[in-house]
Amino acid sequence: MSYGAYFKAPVSPFGPVINDPNLMVEKVNDKPLNITTSLAFLGPNDILVTEKETGKVIRVIDGQVKENVPLLDVEVATGMERGLLGLTLSKSMNDTTTYVFLYYTESGSGKDGDDVIAGVEPVGNRLYKYEYHDGKLINPTLLLDLPATPVNNKGEHNGGKVIIGPDNNIYTVIGDVGAHRTQSQNVAKGSAADGTSGIIRITPTGESAGEPIFGAEGPLKYYYAMGIRNSFGIDFDPLTGILWATENGPAAGDEINMVEPGFNSGWAQIQGFVDSDVLNRGKSVKDLLILGDAKYSDPEFSWNTTVGVTDAKFFSSDKLGKEYENNLFVGDINNGYIYRFTLNSERNSIEINNSSYDGNLETLADKEVNNPKEVIPLIFGSGFGGITDLEVGPDGYLYVLTYFGEIYRIIPKLNLINSDNILHTSKLPPPLTQSTTSISNSTLVQIKGIEGNKSYNPNPVMVKEGQQILWVNGDAISHTVTSNSPENESRSDSGKLFDSTAILPGHSYSKAFDIPGTYSYYCFYHPNMIGKVLVESK
């Protein structure tokens, strides 16, 4: 299973950092919101934000959070990745009405969190259209009713991002919803596609848009792409009109895909590059189910070790400098990173070259991150905490929404020299070289990376009772120090004795051991990282 989705990167104590000395980060909202998933602009300095577990759409005007007067409060299931997930809006071409589209996992009994509290299954993953009027969202119209009942009893892989395409149709993405295995997951003998594992395209009134690609029967007529495990990010290239999407792998194979009509991403047979076989399944394109005009293509970029990629946004502005205009920015949930990607001149492939990036790019020539440290040249920003949404504001700047309810804006350094909201006005060292808090009389353990029982140095670590150990993350991705062993991770005592949660790159976790004995630990993100502590009596 994918562990990273359940530990979110915390905000760095140094605050967010942009690796460009000409740019800085400004905090937008005056107080944090509650587990936020998507944002959209009603107007300049007027932002709508969705709260995953309250089901509320909150308005933020000139940075002030109006939590006491939500535009809408819907009842949502909240287990794992369920909740109020997606938001976009548009204005009618024929009148001045603003329409707001919301994707959420609708509660089965009309109470928030009833799936967790009482075991009530959700009604469905649903897409509604509302009208904005006088500070409220009114006149809901159900456009899509997608599955929300899992096969594996977990509330995962519901997708939920919603955008409006250049054709004015509505696009949303949904994952395999707790391990559905139908024809849309490339299972030839599976049941008919049921609306899971796809990018769905409909008209603003809920009809099938355009000629069916995969088939005209049932939910297939709505599919624009299939074979998607899960995704938290879709966006159209403003220059070509082609859709791009992120995709989340299990323990391997996070992806960035160019999604042309009929795209088959390969799940549940293939993840990552087909020739790399990161799932060790021995599958090829011949093992895929080709429906209608479907066609498989490899990702444009892939991480062999998952980072929890989230939103993708083309920066259709020159306000941060011409070098960033129409670049593709991608966020992640595990590390709080923003990655920057440039495309080739035909804009049909990611191109990583020396004219756009600093650092060693040779290992990225295959567009595959085999070792987490390879990706360092692509890190545009860090320290944000788990990122859930990226948007270009009406002012032409890049906005970042985090899982922990913070909104940030990335702006040129000269714009707000005297602003109290500026978090950083100059480039700080990258995460791997940030100094770590030193603790006297501590035994240091370096977290080296994903190397089995060689992931930690020293391993085992031997201390006297009462002595403190300081784990320092020397890798380029987040790790945890979680008590017990991965074989027992599902038991209630896993992490009970100690649990660091996410340790960001360059940061640390400390714990004193007062009772002699042997203590096993592992990384919750990467369970093959095995460590041991031996505590001796004084």
C-alpha cells in the first residue's frame, strides 16, 4: 500500500523557501483553515476554499477568513481521502451568473464523518453545480454520481480535482476507490467500467461531452482517460490545450502524464515506465485492456519512490519572470515541495536541460527519479507542508494551498519589501544543507535513505538508559521513525512507543530511552527501512 498519503509533511520551522533569490513567499490568510483541499478565485483578493472534513466552502477576502459565514456547508464522509475535495467556478457567457462546481464524498446519513463514527457507507462521490448569489451557493444540480464504496474497506483514491477545459466542458478525476477492479482498471475479465479510475468529461449540464472514446454504454461514455490509480492534479497547457495530470503510485511509480483523448495510464497492470517495471509484475502493454480508441503511453516523468504528487498547474503568467512563464509546477504531500518542469518546443514532452536548471542533471536524462536526491535540481520551493492545490491568481502570481489550511502567495522580491506577511526575502540554503538543531550529549543517527537495514548509520544504535538519540534526515525526502516493525504495522501497537511523524529533509527527531531493552523501528513511508535501538543499563 502507499504509506505516504497518511503522513502529511509538516510546515518547516524555517518557513517556506523559494530557491530563487528574486522571489519570496507571502502568507495570505490571517488564520488557518481546517484541512483544505482546493481553492478558486471569485475575484481579486476574494478566494473560495474547501475544507475536506467540515464540508464547508469558506471565503477569504483580503486575507481575512470568513469562517463564521460559509458559502455552503455540505455533509461529507471523511474517512481517509474522502471529503469535500474539488472546486472550480465559471461565469456564464449569457448572463452574469457565477457557477461553482463541487466534488465531494456525500455522507450516507446526512452527518459529517458518519463513515468513521458509525460505519455508514457514503452515498457516492458526487459532482454538483451551484449558483453563487449574495454570499451563498444555491440551487444545487447533481451532474455526476460516481462510486464511493470501496472494495478493501478503505476510503482511499477518490480523486476529486475539478477544472474547466478550453472547450468549456467540465473535467474531473477519480481513482480506483479502494481497489475496484473493473475494465477501467485494465482487468479484462472484470465487470464493466463503473466510473472509477478515470478522467471524466461532461458538459456544464451533466451530459456526455463529444463523441464517446472508450464506448457508448453506461459510464464509459463519460471517460476521457482510464487506468488511473489516483490523482490530485489535472490542468490544461494554455499553449496547446492538452491535458496533463499527476498520478499516485503505491510504493513506487508516481507519475506526470500528458493526457490526450483516449489515454490509458495502465493501472492496475502498469505503474511508472513500462520498461522499468517498478511494481515487479512483469506486465507489458499487451496486458492492458484496450477499449474503443484507447491508447497507452508512458508517463512524461516518474518517481520510483513515491513522494505523494498532488496538484499540477501551468503558470500562465510572466509575473515571476519570463523564465517561469508556462512552466508546469507540481506539488507533493509527503515533503512540502513544489517542483518545476519545463517542456520541449513542441510541448509534448518534459525537457530538463542546463539552460533552465542548476545542479547535476545527468541522472534525470531518463526523466525517472531512481534515487530521491536526483530530483533536487527540480525543487522550486520547499517547507510549505503538504500541498493540496496550486493556482494562478487574477494578479498573475502563484498561490499555494496546504493540507493544514494555509494559503501562500509567491511573488517577486521587490513587490512587498515592507510587508509584515513576507516569510522569506532571500534565498536560503536548500533543505539538505540547512543546519539541524544540535543536542548535547545525544547519540546521532543519520537517516541515509532507502537502503533496508543500511538505511541508518549507525544501525543498530547502542545507548545507555536515559540517553537521547537524535535522528537526522540526510535524504532528499521525508522519513519517519516509527516504533515496531513493518510486519506489524497494522497492529495497534505500531508507533505506540514512539513515532516521529514526517521528518523533513535536513530536520531531526529526538527521543530519550529510559528503560533498557531492544526497540525496533522503521519508516512508515518506506517500510523496508529497518532500524534497531539497543538500550543498556547504566
